[in-house]
Amino acid sequence: MKNVEMFVEGTMLTIKVDLSKTFGPSVSGKTIIIASTEGNVTIPDREEKVGLNVYRKK
């Protein structure tokens, strides 16, 4: 994962992303990647999965 933190408290999932970070352009070059789970990942200590991409237009 890039720039993604996840934690569960009870039944609430919290996802933290630092919006000031970037990881360069996307493959297409149209957007700048800020954070990504890089596919679907399992939520810590759970069966559920999450897929997340945070980006902005170039």
C-alpha cells in the first residue's frame, strides 16, 4: 500500500491518507497518484476487503 493506513475500532473502519504526498503520474499520465491500496486488500483482523485509489487531475 502507498500512503494508506487502516484500523478498525469496534465496527468502524478508519482510513488515513496524507493528501500532501504524491507518488508521481498514473500509467496514463492523466492523474497524479496520492494514495493506493494497489488492488484489493484485507482489512486488518477482518474478512472484508477494500480497494482504494486517491488521485487528482494533472
